Amino acid sequence: MGSRVQPRSGLTANVDLLYKLLLYIHILSAIASIGPFFVLISMVRRMRAAEWPELGTYIQMFRSSTRLVKHMGHVLVVSGILLAYTAGYAWDTSWIVATLLVMAGSIVFLARAFSPKLRKFAEPDHDKNRLVQQLTRSVWMYLVILLIMLWLMVAKPQLW
């Protein structure tokens, strides 16, 4: 249950080294994909009291953070695919299927959760408090989604 399948015979040492390298890249990209959101929690609180031009700086930092998360997410997905292949996991393994489903939802959520709200700050009649509240809720919701995926990858539960 949840254990790695033995590498193909004859390539054990090389496959094991490749697996460890891919695992390192995968973990590093997971940290880079999740970490910025912990910083954004603090930044969103500061946005509540900020006025222009400081608010504009926070918005730009928010955009940059979400851009970093998107790009590290690409590394995370590619390294995850290579890890699963190298380890010999079946694609219908329950924790892999569950992770892919949660990931699909996270992609849709990420596309709708931040950029549209950040653009509204540029509108002259925007309600800053409402937008900051929405961003705060979105940050926490996305963090929960990311942490669910992290749990699935670490615990590798047999769900069905």
C-alpha cells in the first residue's frame, strides 16, 4: 500500500539515482508552488490598509507570486509524471487519480481566483475591502487545495 514499485531489473542503480533526482526536483517545485501563498496571507492583510502607490506594489507582487506558482506547477507536473513512470506506478492508482482530479480543479480555480480580482483594483469604483476579502478567501482556499494534493502525494493512500 503506497510503496514504490521496484525499478526494472538491470537498471536498478541508474533508475534509483534518476528517481532520487526527480524526487528532489518534485519536492523543490512543490515547495515553490505552495510557499508563496503563505507569504500572500500576510501581504493580503497589509493590502487592506494600503493606499496607492503601495497598494499597486502589493498587487504587482501578488501577480508575480501567482506567476511563479504557475511556472513551478509546470515543473511539478512534469517531474511527477516522470517520477510515476520511473517508479513504475500504474496510472489508475487511486492516489494518482485523486491527485490528478484535485489538480484539474486547482487549475480552474487558479485561473479564476486571482487575476480577475487583481484587475478589478484598477477600476475606479472598486470596493477595496471586498476585493481584499475575496483575495484572502481565495488564498486560503487555494492553500487547502494545494495541501490536499501534497497529502495525497506524501501519504499515497489507497482510496479505492
